Amino acid sequence: MKHLLSAADLDRDAAVRILDTAAELAATQGREIKKLPTLRGRTVVNLFFEDSTRTRISFETAAKRLSADVINFAAKGSSVSKGESLKDTALTLQAMGADAVVIRHQASGAPHLLANSGWVQAAVVNAGDGTHQHPTQALLDAYTLRRHLVGPQPAGQDLAGLRVAVVGDVLHSRVARSNVDLLHTLGARVTLVAPPTLLPVGVEAWPCDVSYHLDEVLEQGPDAVMMLRVQRERMSSAGGGFFPGPLEYSRRYGLDARRLAVLPSHAIVMHPGPMNRGLEISAEAADSPQAVIVEQVANGVAVRMAVLYLLLAGGRREDVA
Amino acid sequence: MSDPATPGEGREVLGPDDVSRALTRIAHEILEHNKGADGLVVLGIPTRGLPLAHRLAGRLASVEPGFDPRTQLGSLDITMHRDDLNRAPVRPIGVTRLPASGIDDRTVVLVDDVLFSGRTIRAALDALSDLGRPRAVRLAVLVDRGHRELPIRADHVGKNLPTASTERVRVMLEETDGRDAVLISGGEG
């Protein structure tokens, strides 16, 4: 594995390997001394062209727990756009000797460009690009699913047979795309649930089922429900028009106490955060014992440590995915 | 450090009975030195230190009923503390499981199969210091083959095996390789 650009690039064995590594690293995070010396002397650059708090902090924590040096490069507010300026930024990072670049960009494909342009020698990790991919989020979701729903000895196992409903704004969601790819690779059955206006063109070709009716899907007893954030910042142009109003959306697609009660008792409730409480998820659902939303954050650090470890710890130029 | 071996390769220097006798003797040595099983914690270093530690714990318990494998046996993975990580492809991370009571103020006995350069043990000592502060750390190995690169020695040795640095020592164990044996191969060849 040289880069991590898309959840679709991972085959089953590579994905399980990341999850197993994350499990061992998670165990180290319960100790009094959480820092490991493994990536001493390596430099990780967080290159964020788009707002993000939790993903950036999560990557920063992961890199620091492995003793790597972290440089945060926030491009917000500058006139950076794709093309020349991404190139110039990349050349700067190369000159500073970055070993890994964690990039978030509003344009789909920017991490791919960075990884394959030859501008940087560093390993590139996609931390979310446009409406395309967010592979570490899918990995942390898969890790959380495996921890809760796969046997007492999850090491080495995939998610075969699990049924996961992914509900909400699929159109704007790189989390949904990455999860469909990865969970399918790991053997889970994903059902996307959304109003027709919030489903992308071509969704019928994805390796998943699609439904417009949340209640019907919940009655089938899924093992996990993943609520997506309604991305209102991406809906501003032309007055939105994706749904009539917040109230109607939450009546039809929000997870509230009534729908929570329909879920099987073993099922877990997930959300990639940040949540719009009262819109896609009610406070009862978000704070219920079945919700694992806070745990997802902790698992995110372990999964990102695993990704950085697998990308950076081995001999350089070694392709061992 | 031994590699996964193809059976039947190399000269056998220890057979199953030798391995068994060596472990029994080491168990007695540990108890004699510690004056009983009080405060002992046995930690195996993956991969082959782990089954050795389990066997050792079994013998300790049979000699000294005060020794409880459930609370005095664990494993210590050293992958994240190695000094040669960037010289090889990425290594999978092994399992670290400490007894619930931890290692503070205990006498920790590290168990590994082969003592060679000493670098594994250096990494193990670093890993231990991140986990707590043992009263003392001791080292038990099945084979000491010499060629140390660091000032480290074993307290309990199953067999001292003079080797050439070009030779390869392989420890095979029932649990991981299907049979117990110590083999030497390579050399001037």
C-alpha cells in the first residue's frame, strides 16, 4: 500500500489487515502512556483545503501517538484552487520533506492528482475529496461494526452477512460512497435510504440496495443504521429544493425514538458527525445506549494510526499492499 | 529470531525431549531465584516466545501451586518499538496482553525463543517501560546463539549454542510448526 485514495482500492485482505492493525493499536490507547515511538523522525502534513475539525484532529492525534512530526497546513481563505496552485503547494511540501500528506479538498479527485502527478514522493492519504471518497471514515465505520457485531474474536474476520442501512443525504456524501465500497468488499449488505432527490445519478449500479422508505427498511431489522448528515452547505445554490423543509425531512428520514424502538436490540446507531440534532437524528436516538457515535471518534484515531503505520513504517518504496 | 521453517531442513541440535527438559529446568531456576512464585509475571514475546511462555507457566504452576497463569501470564509485542522497521516490509502487529493487575513492582520474566543480537530484547525493555515499572526484569530464552550487538544477557538459557553469524538457527514448536526442534542450517555453504 503506497497511498490510501479510495475505499474501492482496498481488497478484502488489505481491509481486514487494516482493521486488525487498528485493533491492536486501539489496545495501546487505553494505557497510561499512549505514545509509541514507531514513526519517530517521520513528518506527516495535514493539508486541509476544506473545513474539518474532527478529521484533522483525529489524524493529528494518530500521527502524534506514533511520534511522527505533524504540520498543519490549512488552505482555507486563500485563493487556492485545483491545478497550478495545488502543484505549488505540493512542491513546497516535497521540499519540506513530508513523508505523508493527508489531504482534504473540496474537489473530487484532488488526492488522486497529488498522488499520481509526481509532485511529491510522500504517501498520500485521502481525508475526504468533494463528494467522492473518505476512506478512513469507511474504515472506522467497518471497525466499529466489526467490534460490535462480529463474534467474540473479530481478528481476521470480515463483515459477511451483516445488514447495514445508510440513511440520508447520499447525494453529497463521500462517507456513503466509501462505505458502500468498503462494506460490500467486506461482505456486508448495504441498503441506501434517501429521498429520490438526494440519491446520485447511477446509484442503481452501486453494489447495494436502494430504498425511499426508512420505515420499511427498519422493519427488516438491520444490524446497524448509519445516519448521514444533511449537508446544507452544499445545498445552498438555487434555493436547494432537495426536500420541502426540515420538518418533513425528519418525519420521513429522521431517526427518532419511535423508529429506534423498531430496531432489533443488538442493532447499533452510527453517525459520522457532526450531527444535526433534530434533523436527521433526534436527541433520544443520538444519546441512546445503542448509539456508538462517540466511540466512532475514538475508533477513528486507532484506524488512522493503523493507516499511517502501514503506509509509513515499512521500508521506503516498498509496495506491500 | 527464527523464520517459519520448512521441516527437515538443517541439523537438529535439540529434539522434543531436550526442549521439554530445558523448560522444566528454567522453570525451577526462575522459582529458585525468585524464592517462590510471589510477584512473578511471565511475558512471552510473539511469535514463538508466546507458546514457550505458556509452557513455562504450566510448569511453574505444577511446581508452585501459588502461581496462577490467569493472573501471572501475558504477552508483550515489540513491533512498534523495533529499530529496524524501515529496513523491511511492514510487519503485522502482534498481541500485547498484560495481567489485569499490571506489571508495576512485579518481577517480569521475558520469554523468547532465540537470543541473538539483543535488539528484540532492547525493544521489549522499551515497550515495558511504557507499560509500567517492574521491580526487576529477567530474561529466559530457549537458545542463546551469541553474536550480541547490545549489552544484554539472558538470566535463564535452555541451551548455549555456539554458531557462526552466517548460520541460521530455527526454533520449531508444536504450537506453531507442528513439532519441537531446534535446527541449524547454512554456514560456510
